[in-house]
Amino acid sequence: MYKKNIFTSWFKKNKRTGRKFMEKIKERALKLANKKIAFVGSVNENNVPNIKAMSVAKHHGLETFYFASSHSAIKTEHYKRNFNACIYFNDGPIYKELVLEGIMKIFNDIEMKKMAWKNDLKSAFKNGGIHDPDYCVLKFTAKKGHYHTEAFEID
């Protein structure tokens, strides 16, 4: 689905090659990924994109992001039908932006729930906190990204 030849040809055309260049782009992108709020995209039952601001519970570089959610949330229902997703970050006034495309999976295991848990979730999950049957964790795995004007693959 994500073809490296598109990525390679784009860089050749724009004369943007080399490991150092890509490392610098990913370094800048990671600064944006460290923000606490991400705009998370899903596709609804009518194949219409939807976006929602969500708090990032945890992330590992540009590859993996975790979000606390509930099974009853509309967005979670979207991911049950279509796991394609994107997340978006921006820095505000300068308009540098990061878009990551990938897949979103839903997890219920207790270790994932503990990892994503924050005390401010208590008001949303009154039926047992971490053990609330409605509480789940969304795990986003990036496949490719776009920082400002530069595209890149996730290794």
C-alpha cells in the first residue's frame, strides 16, 4: 500500500537526498510529536473523514502513539470498521506541521490500560477506572509521514 518508489522518486525530483537530511526532518518532526494533543483522523461508515483532538497518553518516537478511549466512542466504532488512521500535530503560529498515516488498533489488556491511564480519566470511567469495561486504548502505528513540505517513510 505504501510504496517506497513514490517516496524515492519524489526526493530525486526535488534533490532532497541523503541520510543526514532525513535525520534532520525526522528530528524536527519528533519535536512536534512530543506535543500533548494530537488531531486524530478516522473514516466513518460513509467513508467520510472525521477528526478529533485527543490527548496523547504515550508515544515511542514517530512510530507508535497511544490514546485512552472508550468502546462507546464514535471514533472507536470507526476503527472497528476501518483501521486506517492519521494523526496531525502543528506548532501554531509558524505553521510547521506533522501528519502521520498508519493504522489504529483497539486494545483491552490491563497492561496497556495501566500505561495509558491518567488520573483525570477517573471522571470519564466511573465504573471501575482502569477496570471499567468501556475503557480501552487506541494504538496508532505510523507507516509514513509528512513534515511541513517533506515526506518520509517510518522505519
